Amino acid sequence: MYSEKVMDHFQNPRNVGEIENASGMGTVGNAKCGDIMRIYLDIDENQIIRDVKFKTFGCGAAVATSSMATELVMGKTVQEAMTVTNKAVAEALDGLPPVKMHCSLLAEEAIHAALWDYATKNNLTIEGLEKPKSDIGEEEEEEDY
Amino acid sequence: MSNKLIYLDNAATTRVREEVVAAMIPYYTQEYGNASTVYSFAQGAKQALDHSRDIMAGILGCKSNEIYFTGCGSESDNWALKATAEAYKAKGNHIITTKIEHHAILHTCEWLEKNGVEVTYLDVDEFGLVDLQQLEAAIRPTTILISIMFANNEIGTIEPIKEIGAIAKKHGVLFHTDAVQAFCQVPINVDELNIDMLSASAHKLNGPKGVGLMYIRKGVKIRSFMHGGAQERKRRAGTENIPGIVGFGKAAEIAAATMAERTAKEQELRDYLMERVLSEIPYSRLNGHRTKRLPGNANFSFQFIEGESLLIMLDMAGICGSSGSACTSGSLDPSHVLLAIGLPHEIAHGSLRLSLSHETTKEDIDYTVDRLKEIVAKLRDMSPLYEDFIKGGKGRKGGM
């Protein structure tokens, strides 16, 4: 069901944990839908992400996308981090099953939420960044079959 | 990936017994005649079919001509509901069932609702038990059928079937029970329990997949669901699956003969599993009734974690289980059964069903609990819900 890369990131997730006094922190998803993702960012004075950690409540794909997303933003500038889209995360994992694509969306949202927190705290504007939705899961529609 | 295999998903399906396979083989290669033909070569197949039917009648306490072989439990459920709605439409169009039925019942009811049938879905209590007063109050002059499962497939709760049967009889309403999980796991006598129709399936009791049965009490006037030839007393067309039916008969014969001893052993191990899990893993709870439950069924919820992650990690340790989380149900909602017993979504997502068989050992259980403890701890370390809870934030208090 999952690619080898997904299984690898699920079994050995990178960057699990918390960052005290993080520059930015974002939590998205909701427990009702079974996915919650939290991303912590440590950003230096040059706006470079020098550390990133995550915590996720969710399925195998949710854990793997969180892990991959942290790898992809590590060392990037906040502006470059905006290029880590859900598509980029899914591609880096060699794809996700169609029913799990919403997990990669959650990873993108979590990063954006953490960046938004950072930008708000520091009165900055990051091009292309919009105020995150907190409950993206609510908008998913059940497939009819 | 572990080389070990600890199979604790016997409520999903079971390993076919070697004796059952051995009994089936000759009906593929030697006695392969079509039981509907006249020549003597097919007599062996015909006799085998009758023999299996007699075994089932003996187990259920009914007559052999009240047993009909089908393709699976779902077919039996579909047949019972759709054919009753059709045959009794002059009397009424109302069916009573529960919110915790298998989808073979629930989705059939939904289909019937689109075709003019009214359905009442009874609530269950926190243990998954039907309220008999609510059942009786739901009966209308137009009620033609009560369909309530004998035992629930997820949480293992055994319903008060005798009392339900008595209520149905008192009001002159037919009573069907989906006994797919209960058949040969608990004693069932259709007369004592006032059951008019019953569904069962071979692969849940160490028999082959692809064969089920329906008991239909004499006098219940439902017609054929599968149209065609005159098999099964003209009520279920299709060339009989003789090897499957032979296997079903053999599996049921063994399961019924060993029931008391086998289920006592399973129950003892199951209780040991429950005790270890609930005492050694914090923030865990048992779903379903403590005693009114199938002997091999255990169902837990682990707070702050999600079921699919848990299943994948168990799989990596060689353990097969199942979960009611949304990710395993193919929708965004967790199991309808866990929601019906009142679990909040986030706790329903973290459920785990382990179902034992006669082959399960104490070593299997110990290994499973040891791995489970590590896995639950690992997933909690990763969980933002657990982080919030530990920091005294938004965690759910009590009840676990």
C-alpha cells in the first residue's frame, strides 16, 4: 500500500520532537478526522530554518509526510520553504495512495501555520503565505461509492 | 519486517483446518458431479450436501430442510432483508435493526430505504447492548422484521437474543439474526431463542471462504433472492459449491463438538490479554461488555494515538490485528460501532481489535502485549495530543 520511502519515514521518522521557545509553531488538522500535525521551527536572524521538529497524531502516511516535510524545509530560508508544497512532499516520498493525499496537504498546511506564527511574531511578510486554516480535515468530502 | 506471524484477526477470517481441507479435496477431483443430475456418479456429491445440511440442522436445533447454503454471510443478510421486505409488503414496510450491525445489514437497509422501506436503527448502550424497551416501543403495526446481530464483529458484545426473540414472537414480527461471528462460538438453538432466520459463514470458524448459510424457519414465506435453477429447494439458484459446503460442514462439526473446551481456553487467554493490556498500558480502555462478549474478542482504545499507525507497527512486529480508525475504514469517520457506544472520535481512531483462535498461545499473547507497550509508547512520544495532555493542556480527563 505504501512506498518504501513512506515506510522508511514512518519507521524511522526524522526530526520528531519539540523546540522550546520556537520561532514559529503551527498545529493543523483535528482529532475528529484522525490527523493532527504540529511543526516547530527555529529560524535564525537571516531567516534560515536551522532546526525543525514535528509531532503527529495520525496514520502511517501522516507521520511519513510530516517527517519528509521537516527534511525538505531544513536549512532553507523561510521564502524557500514556501516551495515545499503538498505535491513536493508526496513526490519526495515516491507518491502516496490516492486516499492519503490529504495527509500531504496537512504537512504543507502545518509548515505554513508555523511560518505564519513566525511572520506574525516578527511583523514580517512572506510572499505567498496566507493565514492558515485550522481545520482542513473538516472540508474533506467523503467519497461516494 | 518480522518473520514471526501472530495472527490475532480471527474475527476477520480464520485459518482453514487441515481436516477441513482434506475433507474438501475429493469433491474437487473425484466426486465432482453436479448434485442436480440424475446419474449415480453424482450421488456422492448429493449425499455430501445432505450430510452438511444435517450437521447444521443438528447444531442449530432445526430441520435439515430449513438450512439453505449461500455464497457468504453477506448474501444471507441481503436475502433475509430484501426478500422479507418483498414478501411481506402487504403487511407492512417497517424494519427494526441497530446502529452497530455489519455493513451487510446497514447498507442493505439503506438500499431498502431508497425503495420505500422504513427502517428504525436502535441505539445501543456504552457496552453495545440493545435496549429491550426501546426495541418494543419501536414496533409498529407495519413492522415486518427485526434484524439484530447475535454478536458484534468489532467489540464482541453478545446481544440479549432470547429476550429479543420473545419480543418478536409476542408481537408477531419475524426475527432475523446475523450470527456470522457467533455461530459455533456460543450455543444457538433457534427454537429456544425464537429465531426465524439466521445468517452464518464458514470462514469465521476455520472453514473455507465463499460459503455461507441461511436458516429459514418453516412457514417464513420469503422467496428466492438468486433466480435460476431449482437448487436449495428452489430458493437459492446456482450450482451448489459442494467442496465448500463439505468444508463448512466439517468445520462446523469440529467447532461445535469442541465448543465448550475450545472457547473456555480462548476466553482464559483473552482475559489474560485484557488484564495485561489494561493494567500495563496507561490511558487504555476496553470497548464492549466485560462478560457478555465473544470468547475470542478483545477490543481496546489507546488514547492519543491513531489506529492505522498502530496496525502498521504491529505488522512490522509480525502481529495481525484490526482497527476501527478512519484510515482503515476507507472513510474519514471512525467505526460506526465505536461511535454508537459513545466514544469520541479521537478515541475511536485509536482502537485495536485482537481476536484469538484455538491456536493462540500464551506466548503469543505475552509477545503481543510486550510489543504493544513499546509501540503505544513510541506513538505517544510522537503525538501532539499526548504532548498537550502531559503539559496539562487539552487532554481528555477521566473515563479512560
